[in-house]
Amino acid sequence: MAQIAFIGLGNMGGPMALNLVKAGHSVRGFDLSETAKALAKEGGVEVVESIAEAVEGAEAVITSLPKGDHVRSVLDGPDGIWAHAPKTALLLDTSTVDVETSQWCHDQSAERGFSFADTPVSGGTVGAAAGTLAVMIGGDDDAAQRAAEYVKPFAGNAIVAGGPTAGIAAKLTNNMMLFIESIAVNEGAVLADRLGLDPKVFWDIVSVSSGRCWAQQTWYPVPGVIESAAANKNFDATFRADLALKDITLAVDAADKHSLNIPAGKLAKAQFEQLVEEGYGDKDCMLTVKNVSPDGSAKGWDGAAPSSK
């Protein structure tokens, strides 16, 4: 079993780190959040107070962070991973970042003598906890194959997408498709309700019909239909709206750089922008369902004003 450093123990990183522990690996973790550190410690992660402590003697260093700027900052600088990790350690980034940041991670890691793989994940907090995430791997052949072994404890599927940045390219494209389908699911759920259909019966019909998709199966925006839906918990976040906006913005920006026409992607982006502008960035991304109703209401949501804007 390996000695693994895990930087970023939040909603995604924490459960992934715990699955590594369950698989028998020794995991040292670091995070700025006291709550995240406490939860990780309860699950068997050795929580330390610095990146330097976390990466000491590590065979692999895994990062799970909100933004590209965070990834750059934990890699670089006198207190960063490059300054303290053994050169033999494989560096893996599971964060969702822009392609340019991922390329920078590959290039700058190689310049310093490290092997790096971009290993973004899909499946949300439910998949992170269950160990069923899809992991998309980008890197040279050796790094990619090594990465595939390290991610097994939290992966239902680990797929080598290609060379450097192929993993993040696959993730951004996949997430854009997810968020487009989430808008379709919201509109369909509300229309079905207005037409008098029982929501569970309709969900069962879609589940064996052409409207079936991941968002419908996992995030259906009506309470009492599927256990994993945020609609059961006042749309408290399983995937925050502001993070959804970040992800789809990265995908739309990438499409713009290639002069692609993606009206559906931009429509989904606008939905998340509205939610964030209204102050609901910390709520679940499926709260965009409220945009469907003329009065801005949604079943399962108390309609409370945002805590802050």
C-alpha cells in the first residue's frame, strides 16, 4: 500500500481520501477548513498542518481544489508541492480547471523533474462517497498508467483519455453536456407536473425511455422521487451553483477559442449566472428549476431569500 498526500479535503476530496484509506493506503491530508479536516480525521486520514508535512515521503500527491488558481498556488512557491515532495512522487490533479492551467501543471512539473497526470472526476459527491467516480486521465503513458492504479479506490471507471490535458478536456466537455441536460430535466419535470403526471410515475417512464440521462437519474428536481436529489433537502448543495457556473464557463470559453457555435451550452451558462447573481451560488445547481415557473417557485424549496449576495 502507498503513502499518499491529499491536498483539498472538501466535498469531493474528503470522500475520495477516505476511500483511499479504506483501500489500505496511508493518507496524509491538508486543508484550510477546520470542518473538512475534522471529517477527514474521523475517517482515518492523518491530518497535518502544512503541505510540506503532507507530501513528505509521498509516493503520490493528489489535489482536489475549487479553481485553477488554487492548483497553481499549492504546486508553486516555497511552501508548495514542488518545493517539498519527493521527485519520485506522481502528481495527480482531480480539480476541474481550464486547459491552459492543466498544460502549465504538466509543463512546469516536468521542468522540475516530476511526473504529472490530469485526473478530473465526474459523479459528484454521491460518486465520491460511493467510490464510483468516473476518472478521466491525461498524461504520458507511464504517468497515466500509474495514475489509473492510484485512483482505483474512488473510481468506478478510470479511463485514459490521451496525452497531457486530455483528461481535463474530456471533463469540461462532459460537464457542459451534463449542465445542458440538467436544464432539460428541470423543464420536463415542471411540465410533467403541470400536466398532472405523478412525478414518480413520470420518472419511472423516463427511466426506460429516451429522456433518460444522468441528471434525471441522480438529480431529479422534485422531492420524494430519488434519494440522491437535492430537492429532498431544500436544494442544499450536492453540486454548488457557483461551481457549476465555473465549470460551464471554462467549457464555453474553450469552445469560443475554437470558434464553435454552442447555443445550448451558453443557455445553460446563463441559467447558472442568474442563480448566482440572485445570491444562490451556494445552493444546488438544480435550483435552476425555479426559473421554469412563472412565480420562481420550486417544489422542495422554501423560497427563502439568499443569506448573502
